[in-house]
Amino acid sequence: LCLLTALPAAAQAPYETYTYAYNGDELIAPNAYTPVRKLSSFGEAGTLNTPSDIVLDGGGNLLIADRGNDRILVLDRGYQCIAILADFTGEAGQPDALKAPEGVFVAWDGSVYVADTGNGRVVVFGEDYSFQRIVEAPPADSLPENYLYQPSAVAVDRAGRLYVISKNTNMGVVALEADGSFVGFVGAQKVT
């Protein structure tokens, strides 16, 4: 995990930034950001293992999808771990756990949506990080044959509709109603 901040133009970066001209030539460009601090260990929470997503909530807490450790870390403004979303009690009172989560999103109401990639679902936690519900994969009859649902990113609009990016698909973003019912694919590019 690398935290970035804007620095004056005179600061030296450990790399060069470039862009491409219309004809494909590389052009040196000004550095937009320069790393100033590297964080990878968080006290009793240990170290990160293959972090894959990061989001800031409305209270200034940082949520990190720590895929290799099967969890979401919640850090306060001082980068101290205040919560770990990993194991939870499911809807029927059974023990459950995240598996290789790759995406995390904080909705306008503070709910935390986790793309639980390894389990093929989206898990929803409340603003207080308590388990709320599971949004399972759309029914098989709604999806193409042999479709493997592996959510890697999730976003939610103010109406509660979910937009899920699933790995290994070229059909677009999976759109779901707030209750988890399948709407369809959006944003797919037509191949000519």
C-alpha cells in the first residue's frame, strides 16, 4: 500500500512520469504525485497480503481489501486498525467468512459492500461494520451458459442498485436491484 500526496514541483521522484503523443512517441510529463510514506504493517492486524482495493468512508476511515488475508481492514486517520471484516455470523446464524475479497465500496448511508471474490458473492456490512446480508450470484438462468460469477469490484447508487464487475467477462457490468435481483449487463462494447 502506497500513500500518495501532492508535492511541490521541485521535489525529486524516484521515477519519471511519461505520456504518449498522438504518434506513439513517449513524452516526459510532470509527476502528479510522489510517494512520501509506505505502510504495510498495522499492529496486531499484521501486514497486508496482496491488497487489491482501497476506499475512504465519510468519517475519514480507510478501508482496504486485503485479498491475501481474506479480510477488509478498517483504519482510522492515524492508520490504526479499528476493525477487521473477515469472519461473521451469517443470515441463518451459521459461521461464515470472506474469501479473497478484491473490492470494497462504502455507500452513501455508510454501508460497506464487499466483493467477496472467492465466494462468488457480495457481502454487505452496516455502518457499524456488523453483518447485514449477502447478495448471492444472479440465478443461473439469467446468465450465459458456463458463466463464472466472481465479483472483483462493486459500487452502489443512492437507490441501492448494485453494479458489479465480475472477472473473466466481456459482457459488461452486472446490474442488480437493491434486493439482488438481476437487471442485466450494462456498458458492454459491441464487437464488429
